[in-house]
Amino acid sequence: MVGDEAILKSDVEASRMQAAMEGRKWGGDPDCTIPEQIAVQKLFLHQADIDSIEVTDADVAQDVEQQINYWLEMVDGSRERLEEYKHQSISEMRTQMRQEFKDRQKVQKMKMKLVEDIAVTPAEVRRYFAELPQDSLPFVPTEVEVQIVCMTPRIEPEEINRVKEELREYTDRVNKGESTFQTLARLYSEDPGTARRGGELGLTGRGTLDPAFAAVAFNLTDPKKISKIVESEFGFHIIQLVEKRGDKVNVRHILKKPIVSDESVKQALGRLDSIANDIRGGKFSFEDAASMLSDDKDTRNNKGLMSTNAMQTGKATSRFQLQDLPPEIAKVVDTMKVGQVSRAFQMINQRGKTVCVIAKLKNRVEGHKATITEDFQVMKEVVLGKRRDEKLHQWVVDKIKTVYTRLNDNYNGCKFEYEGWFK
């Protein structure tokens, strides 16, 4: 028991099974390590409830779907094999994980709140690494900078008409009372993040939605009516209002994505290969091609240079580790030399659309032991991480002293990381 929260043997066995499925190993005796880690999470949850830490249903649902998809990839996409292994249906897995993932997000937010004020100075970073043995310096994995020119294959008008006709049919079926919007979304929507919830997004601000989608969603006033067909970056939608609350709206939607023909893909690949040949021939630069010809708005204004927000700092960076790039791009640039332009290839972008791309490897920094002159930010994050871990460890030590805990006598022989569980 931690406070008024029970930790059951079934909870421990479920954690053990999930770790085995994902190939994770527990340090020490799992019969002691697993219950203690669950107990530590309960301490953070207890504080999160005191501090009124909240997470959104939409974020929880997204994480659940990502986990399901990850498991499916591990069993070659077979729902039957996954259900057999887990002894549950996919629906039962979602239901079971919903609270678990909600708790996990609350714990993460609570930890972030506890360490948000921790900072380190450059002098502390230099001092820490000056005292660190050479063989203990962190290893910085290979990083690359990549530029792309992206072309979206043309979609045939007949295909667009087919998609729109399907959406009109769904609207008619709802209006005639033959089905509900939620049922049709579950059956036919091509948005995996919301289809399982009957198409529902959850309360969402305007800024997080596609502009064309938001313009329609925020103008809906009657929950019984369905919007006209809306085209967004993701495809074509119909939308139904659930509720408005302040500056947020909750809607359901059904997304349909037009299918790109093989001929359109072939034409786009051919055009990009022609552009790549012109770049290699010196007719114009890759940067000019990206600025004038690329369909990718995220990179076009940056001369094709890809960027992301670094996990440690939240700041934009153009440096990627290969595993953090889209897999199709990573596979291509892994064997390229700096300055080389690839042949055209096909991929699915982050909006779920089929696109064609040529890539240029702008820079590669091979994996190496960190140095204070070249990798100060990396070293700073190491020191920050150490300080945060120390703060969280001490917080747990102090928290155990003030929260009621009780353990089964079977755990008397355990060597726990934290003292004080037995009162």
C-alpha cells in the first residue's frame, strides 16, 4: 500500500510481461525492483493529485495508439498474434492502458514541475567534466544535417470525387438516422488517433489544428448538423460539433485520404530525378531548388534544411541522429557522402501523405567522445540530468517519510533502492 493506493501482484506481473515483450531488463531482483518502481510512481501520483496536475484525454489516447501500433509492429502487424500473446482483445488493451498511460503522463508532468527550476552554470559544467575520468566521458552518436526537396504527386480528379462521394454518403446516412457519426468514424475514418474514439478530438485550441479544419470546426454551432466537406493537409473531412468551452472546441471528424496512383508517383519521381541531375550538373543549387520547387512548407523557407526540437532543450536544431529521421530518409543518407544528392524516392510524410523526395547530406559529424569545446550543450544536459536525478531521488526519500506505506512480509528480504518503505 502507498497512501490509499494498492499495488497488486497482478500489477507486478503485468509490468514484468510488458518488459519481456519489449526486451527490457530489470536491474536486480525483479520481484523486488518492479514493486518498488510501481510504488515510486504512486508517490508521484499522490503529489500530482495534491498539485492538481491534469492531462488531456486526447494526449492519453494518442499515447495508447502509439503503444498498440508499436506492439503490432513487433508481431508483424498481426492483431491475432498480439491478442493471443496478451490474452486480451485490442479493445480490452486500450481500456486497460488508458488509466495507466494517464497516470504515466501525470507522473512525467509532476517530475518536470519538481525540477523546472534546476539550472547549471558553464563553470559547473566545465568543473564536472574536468574531474571526470577520460573513459567516462559521454559518447555523442553520429549526427547529420539533411536538406530535402519534396514533391507531392498529383491526385487524379476522379479519385478526389470518389472520396468526396463517400463523405457525402456518410453525411446522408447520419441525417437519415441510418447510423451515428461515431459508428461511421470507427468504421471508415483514416485518422488512427481518433477513429477508435468515434472520431472525437477532445477539447482543442485553434492553434493546434490545421487552419482550414479549424476555420470550419470553430464556426459550427449545432451538434446535430454535419459540416460541408473540408480539405486539409491531411485529406478530406466531415466534422460534427460535440461542445465548445471557452476558446476550445471538441469535434468529431471522419478523414478520408485520396489514393495516389502509381503513375502519378512515377511522374513525380521522374521530375525530381531530372531536378537532381540539373543540380549535379551545376544548373542551379540544391538550396535554390528547395526554395522555389519544394512542396514541403516546413523546409522550403529554410533552403530545404530539416530541423526538429531537441528533446533536452526544446530548442530547434538541424542536427539529427539517424534513428530520429524519418526511416526512408535515414536509410538513404546513411550511405551518402557530404554534399551528395540522392536519387528520388517515395515516402509517407508526418501528415500521412505519399510524397516524393530527393535529399542532400549537408553535414555529418561522426560519433565521438564529447569535448567541452565541441559538445558543450551535450555536456550541459548530462550535468542537468544528474542534478535533476539527485533532486528527484531526494524528493522520493523525503516523500516516503510522510506517506503511509505497508508491504507484505514476503518483501522483508528485498534490497530496495530507497529506505523507509517498512514503517
